[in-house]
Amino acid sequence: MKRVCPECDNEVIGRTDKIFCSVKCKSIHQYEKSQKENTFYFSVDKQLKKNRKILKRYNKSGFTTIRKNILLDEGFNPKFFTHYWKNQKNEVYLFCYDFGFLKINKNGVTKYLIVKWQEYMKE
């Protein structure tokens, strides 16, 4: 009985338990399988990295205030963050790795205060 590679439909030659015709086909199959199984993980990871990149780009001084809509237009999603830090005023900063943001309202305009993670925040 002729065995067929599930990835490229070429004939599989060799051991009776061999499934793929080549290492390349096996690798492609495993990669595609992991992509399907980990879709949620990859999409969350992608958004976290995107959020960090945007926060970093706008935070030149280590402490910056920017309008919310500017970040959202760039693709920033405030629902995705890695951890939080609460200051003495009980304000909660949400962080994407080493850059954090705090939602504030100034004169009726929603803004984000962007900060960089500091050593004292560990405590």
C-alpha cells in the first residue's frame, strides 16, 4: 500500500511508521498545528508587544501624558496588560512589561499618563 505525506501528498518512503516524506514537511505540519492550537496565546502576546511598543514610542521622558484617542488610533488596547502597580494614592497603573499607563481625566479629556517601571515599584 502506497503511503502519502499529509502535508504535500508525495509518496512516503522508508520505515513503516514514517508519516512525512521529509523533515521539511514534518516541520511545516508541526508549525501549522502549533499556530492553530495557540491562536489565543499568540494574539494576546502580539497585542501586549504592540501596546509596549506604542507606550515606549510616546514615553520619551519617562513620565508623559498623552490623549487616549492618539494611543487607540495606533492600535493600543488598554485591556491587555501584564501586571499592575498601585501607588500611595491608590491609583492603579497598568503595565505592559516595563511601561505603564494610568487613565486620567483632565478638563473633560481622557488621557493616559505613561511611566517607565522603576525599582521602587517592586515593593
